[in-house]
Amino acid sequence: MVSQFISSDKVGLLGDLDFEFPEGTHAIGRLDNESEGLLILTTNKKVTRLLFLGSKPHKRVYLVQVNNELSDENLEKLQTGVSIRIRSGEYYTTPPCDVQLIVQPEKLYSYTSNSNEFGKHTWLLITLTEGKFRQVRKMMAAVRHRCKRLIRISIEDLRLDDLAPGHVKEIPEKVFFEKLHIEYKP
């Protein structure tokens, strides 16, 4: 599904979920239709500005499955920064970020599988404080690995935990702001 309620294309939409969303609900920090995981939905229009356009960067953590085994050299490249294309002809070098090899991804998110039924692969835990368009996928392509799965498991202290795909969990606004480390002003 895509991270929106309305589309002229025939795609799965947030409104298709089995949940009564209040009027004015919108997605923050969208996921592309090939990604999965934590998606923030709110009616508070200030949250995008406070979370992603403020002076303090906010951590986003992704569990990423890539094809084949990732070499130590490529792991270091991802950790220190790689050049990705962000617009037509424009390149950007990603800043250093935390990238760790993960042996048991199901301990971080239970809806993963570590079987080799689809061939050799590597699971990574990537923490970013920015999010250029499809940045994680482009970072993987820069080291010649294809993303097989991309799951956002947290934004700051707001965590996916064991929330099943396609499910919604409401949390009080004050807790929401605390977990995102942004000032709460009702």
C-alpha cells in the first residue's frame, strides 16, 4: 500500500485499513510502496515541521535485508558515507551513520524471517537522521546490493515493536510527543 489516503492510481491506500481514521489524518515520514514498517499518522499539522524540519535531527531506524553477503569493505562505506543520486544529475554524499550487521532480525521485529530460501542475504540495522528520497535503497545500490526488505522499526523512541503489518495503534498525543522528543504544546 502507499502512504496516502487518496490516489488516482489503483493502489492499496491507508483508508483501506480496518480503522476509522479521524478527518484530517495524514502521514508523516512516508514510506514508498515497496517499504514497510512504522508510519506516523496524525491530525496535528505541526508535527512534520517539528519532527523533520526542526533544528534537532531525529533518528530513524531501519531493518534492511539485502541480497548476498555484505563485505566488511561495503559495511565501512555505508558507515562513512556513499554517493547517491538525489535528483536528475545531482549527487549527494550521505553523512556517516550507524550500520550494524544483524544475525537475528526477528528479535528486533518478529515479522521477519532469516531463512535462506531466497538465497544468500544480509540483514542490517541502519540509523539515519535524515531521509532523502529512497535514501536507504540508493545507499544499498551504491555498494551493489539490492534491498529485498526495508522495514522502518522506529523514529526516535516511537517503536514498531510487534505491531503486525496493516494494524494501527493509537497513542495519547502527550506520549506521542514524548517518544518523538519534540515539545508538547496542546
